[in-house]
Amino acid sequence: MADIHAKSQAARATPGFFDDMRVMEVGGESVDFCGMLLAGEGADVIKVEPPEGSPSRRIGPFYEDRRDKDRSLFFWTYNRGKRGVTLDLDSARDRQRYLDLVRTADVIIDAQPAGHMNAIGLGYDAVKQVNTGTVYCSITPFGLYGPWRDFKGSDLIHQALGGSAYCIGYSQQSPGQWDTPPFMAQSWHSYAIAAEHAAVAIAAAFYWRHHPDSGGRGQFIDVSIHDACAQATEGTVPRYIYTGRNQVRSAPQQIRCADGRFIALVITMLRIANLVKLRELLAPAGLDKELEDPRLCQADYIKTPEATQRIAATLGRWAETKTAEEAFHALQRCNVVCAPNRPPEELPDDAQCRERNNFVDIEHPELGRHFTYVRHPSLRSEASWRTGPRAPLLGEHDEEIWRQLQPKA
């Protein structure tokens, strides 16, 4: 085990928090982001795929619109930094090889349907027989023990049933009336939420395994995607339970600038103390008097729809002579929570994104070029996030991994 870890670490030049962790992940798109988070922290993540490839390899779009298992942009995005191995877990021979690999693992992330790995003799009971230190994390739609255990789910179902879709959308035009239905957040939002919950739980269990009181034992983690999504609505459920007040969908006000671009404003977060700066900003245009209503100095009024719409309308008239960038920076200096609306293709050239190195280039040697990726979820000085290498080709690391498992001569 030490030998295989040393070899995998040598292939990863960037130090990380989990350089001494080996992870095996089994399943489709609901497991991908969790493994990527751990890989970014330095873990040696091995994606176990069936011979025909992971289901997430079939999710488009595809590079150059060529439907190919090695060209899925979804798979590229969520599987960078990993190695891959193909195993037919319906085969007795490959089930044994899976257990051989388990002996070298610190963490297993299982996103197969509830009970599937147990049914083929590879669940937690089997794993802890060959490696008592394994941290085993199960990710399923509704958990392993509740009344919905056997129900299937999808990203759309989890966002709707978990409540996030109910909270997202444009503001109501009048009480109980909206122009649009709820929105579904993009980028497989529910799986990302569950993955972050799982990664934190895995880190805690891995830390505990190294504590003297743990005896070096691993733990079993049961992650419900639905439960994670319900918690992600933050104050929505507690607010209803304790106050009886229902969540109302709301969206930032939008103002159009001279260059045709829009800025999103969150006027509800504007503090009364900031109105002085805001009136000074508006004075050259003769609009400062529109914000001199004494009621705007009352905490119970400034956040009402009437007040926020009035302020947004005034700022909209002011922005008619400003570019989006000019308006954005001027409003920030007044402590107005706002942001320019930019299409995704403009973000790599954004000054703030460049300053934070939010995008990185990752080589694809099989294609003879590199591609620009979103860097990582965090920025810190303690340990760098490992951004590459690119996602494994199907079966690319089979020989390498099995060769490392061979005993020394």
C-alpha cells in the first residue's frame, strides 16, 4: 500500500491537504463532483468504470459535436485530476480485483443505487472485512434507511422536491402573481450540493481515523441528495417553522446602462447609513432629491417592495448615462450590493477573475492542445488546489494501476 501511494503521489507535483489519501469512486454523475473535490485537495482518486464507461461519459455536449466517450465536456469538467480503471463488477474475477484495490484505499464513494453494492458482495460489510480503515460514503437520492429509500431521483426532481427551485426565480409582479415559473439552477446543482456535504463528512471521518481513540477504524457515511438539497435552502424551512412566514421568490432588480448591459442590484441589503453616499453619487445628475423621503430612514420601510423599487428606478435613470463597468464600480463605492451581468464567455477576461486566477489551462495531449477550465472552488495559501491532469480516457490507467498492485519481487 505504501508503494502504490508513493507512486501516485510522485505523479502529482502540487502538494495538497489529502496527499496521503486514496479514493475509489463508483457510480455516475452524482459521484463525479465529490471525487473531483477530493482530487483537487491532492487525493489519488481512482474512478471505477464498467467496460462501456461511466454513464456520465454519455452526457453532452461533446467536443466538436462528436459523440464519443472521451469527448464529453461534462465528464471532462467533473473528472479532472483523477485516474480511471475499468472493471466488470458482474464478473467474479473483477469483483475480486475490486476488493484487491479496496485493500489500498482510504475512502470509497459509492453512488450506485441503494443496496446494489451489497447485492453483489461489494458493500460496506464486505469492504470492512478486507480494510477496516476504509471510510465508506454512500450517495443515494433519498438515503439508505428512510421510507423513500428505493425511489429514484434526478437533478430536476431534487431541486424541485428539495425546495431550491421554489426559492429561485423572478420577483412576483403582484401578490401571488409571477411572470415565470420557478427556475432550475444549472450545472447539476443538486449533485454539487450533495458532493460538498459528502466531501466534508469524508474529511471529518478521515481525520478521525488518524485520532488515537479511533483505533484506525473507518466509518460509514450515508448521504441523501434530497436531504442535502433541503438543507441548502438555508433559512427557508426554519423561517416557516418558527414564524409561519412562507418563502417568496425574489430576484435582484436589473438596471440597463448606456452600453446596453445590465447590472443586478440587491437593494434589500442596502443600509440606511449608505444612503448618504448614494445621494452624493446621484447629486450631479439631479437625482439625489428622489431619495430624500424621510421614510427611507426607517428600517421597516427601506426593505419593502415599494422602497426597493423606488431606489432601483432612480438608479436606473442614473445608469442611463454610464457604462456597466462605470456604474458597477461607482455603486460598489457606495456599498450597494450589485454585479454586472456578463455572459460566460466574457468571464475569463474579467479583471477580478484574472486577479484571482479563476481559470486555468489543462493540457489534452491526445488532442494536441489545451482547454480553459474553471480553476477550483476556493483560494488559499496553505495548500494549492491541484487543477489537473485532464479527465482519464476510458481504460487509460488500467495497466498502471494493476502493475502497482503487484507485490515486489
